[in-house]
Amino acid sequence: MVTRREVLAAGAAAAVSTACASIAPEGRSTSRPNILFILADDMGWGDLSCYGRPDYRTPVLDNLAARGVRLTQAYANSSTCSPTRVALITGRYQNRLPVGLYDPLPPGTPHGLPPAHPTLPSLLKNAGYGTALIGKWHLGWPPAYGPLKSGYDEFFGLYGGYMTYFTHRAGAPLGPPRQHALHEGDQPVDREGYATDIFAERAAEFVRRAHGKPFFLSLHFTAPHWPWEGPKDRARVESIRELAHFEGGSPRIYSEMVQSLDAAVGRILKALLASGREKETILIFTSDNGGERYSYHWPLRGGKGYLWEGGIRVPAIVVWPGVLPAGKVINQVAMSMDWLPTLLAAAGTRPDPNFPPDGVNLLPVLRGEAPEFARTVFWRTQDMGVARSGDWKYVQWGTHEYLFNLAQDETENANSILKNAADFERLKQAYVNWDAQMLPVPAEVRRGSYDVFYNRWRTLEGLRKK
């Protein structure tokens, strides 16, 4: 149940947003900004040194945080890839669409993002923007689905959830990477090099290009998602055991993958500066979900695949020179679905009224023109459900239920159900009401189906060793 305080706060933020939408900051043009949206894959909340990573540095992204706004309570809409990407591109809870129920979207599924559904790129395209996606799509396969059918003018990247970093191959989850993954539009293409560098080079070329209108560039890296291959690992013998999700990698390799991504962003920023467009470009950096076993989440609990804080809280940095303050840190609760209304407001356009966003416009808070406000938000996976309202977080995990006060215990260890029964019942009922409005989880999506696949893979590995 949304409280009166939340309604008033959200209304105030919306009013400020409307009032400010037509007012250009002093010294700035009223022209619409370019938008550069950079999405990391499986990067944990603490994997940047500006978020606390103790064993390596990420100087480029740290510098971005110093030049803009850093959010400490930004969340992904899901703890895995595809559902968050559905929420990001539609501005709505992913559970409203069949494609958003797959956690993540497996190869060969008939589901995908419906081309007729309004999206962030299609709405910006209709407003006069040039649009491009470089990197990971993971929202359905051709010929029925794809970036070019959902608002992007250009696409260079992969349709699925992963590919090897040097040979650019993919396969069934946990299986040998044999299928060619890299595409230009709908056509397979060959490129030499490390995937992170290839995507960065293509993005740099895009921002250097002469554009007759503002651009929206989605740069969705695959790093630091497995397979665990650092930029120095080209000579390493490739095998299922080296690349496998459950057996590959090391802290050293992971650190090299993240630092390579950091350096790649630096090359893109250099190209943006050389193009003369840096001051008229909004840049967002965030992740699609929490990290895996080599990520740094302290003091958060859990990681990718779970709705504990470590699985859904992500880094988020926003830079807009001359508009947003520099070096500002905010605690506003934000989610992936908020970027659609936020960026549409920055571009001077609006969402489709037939598909109202569940996300909110964060510009007033980012600009310091409205106070941070409490809100109630929800998550759901195959076996977990969560509601967060203010500092309180309700968690349903199988037959177990929890209530945490995140302001007092970010580690999610102190279950406050007995001491705060009224808050527990309020949030539980809010989750039940929200869940009733969403599509039900299909039986084939239940985690058990993934367990069957995993067990088959383990059996295959046992046979290979004989």
C-alpha cells in the first residue's frame, strides 16, 4: 500500500519536473541533449573503486562520479539479465510482459519484446533522435524480434545472453560455445579482438560521426559477465571447463575484465570530447543486476539470481555538464524502469499514454530541485518476492518471510517481523496486491527446469572425464 507521504512526495517531484522541463539551465542551449547510456553486465554494487572496491582501481568511472551524481540506492528491476532489460527499455515492470517472466531468457524461446510495444529508443526516435544499440540485446531472436524492430536505427552486437570475448561464440547455457554470436543488424559478422574493445571502438566511431540530429546510443557491454576471459587471455586454451560458468575464472581475471571496461569507457569519453558534444550529452552508467562470485558487495547480502540487496543493488552514475551538480551523492531509491521517464523528460518528450511507465522521472532529484522521496517498489523472481517501502524491505523466499530495516541493517540479517508486525503486514499485503496485477510465472520458468539442465550438464562432464 502506498502511503500518503509517498503520494505527496511523488506528486511534488512530478510537479517540479513539469515546471522545469521547459527551463534551460543558465548558460545552456535549449536544444535536446544527446544520450549515452552505458550498461555493464553482472557488475556488482561495489565493483567500482568509487563504490568501495578495495583491490583495484577504476579511474575513468571514478572520475565520472566526481563530475556528476552517484546514486547509492540504485536498483536493477531484476537479479538477472533479460527481465531488467525489459524494464529498462519499456519503463514498466517486466512482469507485465511474457518476455519479462523469463529469468533469464533462454535460447530458442518463442518469446521476445513485442515490436509494437513503445520503447525508450522508439519514443526518442519518434521525437527526432537517431538511435543505436551496440552490444547485448537479449530480448528475443530474429526474425520475430530484435533491436531494429524495437526502435533502434542501428545494431551491432549479440542477440543472446553471452558470447566468448575473443572468438565471439555462444551456445546453450553451460554448453560448448560453438554458435557465431556477433551481428551487424540481422547479419553475422566477423571481427578480430576482445569484445569489450570491439564494442568501445564501435561506440567511439558512432559518437565521432557527424549527426544531423541528437543521438541516443545504448552501449550494453557484455563485461564482466562470464565466460571469465580477461584481455590478456587470448592464448589460454579454450575448453568447456575453462569457460564454464561454474568452474572458470579467478579474482585476477575478473579484475582485469572490469578494468578493461573502465579503460574502454575512457576511450569513448575521449571520442565524445573530440567530437565537441561532451557538454551537450547526458551520460548514464549502471548495471543490469548484481554481480557473481568475484564481485564485491560488502556489506550487502547475496548476489546475482537472488533478491537480497547484493543481487539487485547496482552502481549508477549520471553526468550532464552544466545541468547536474558535480560530485553529488544521493540516496534516492531508483530502479532501471526510471530511466525511460527520466530521459524522455530530458529530451522534452513524454511516454506513450497507453503504456504509462511504472518508473518515475528522477531529473528533479538529480538536479537538486526536489527532495529525495520515499516510494514503494517491488521485485519477483521464480522463488522470491520483495517489496520495499522507505527503509523497510519485505522478503518472501519459498515458505520463509522476512522484514528488514535497511537503514539499520543493510546486511539483511536482523529479521524484524516480531518487533514490527504492523509494517510486516502492510508490506506483505502491498506485495500481494502488486503481484495480483502482474502476469503469473509460467511453470517452465520455475527454477526446477534450470536444475534439470544443470544436472544434465554435470552428467555430460562426468562422461567426458572417463
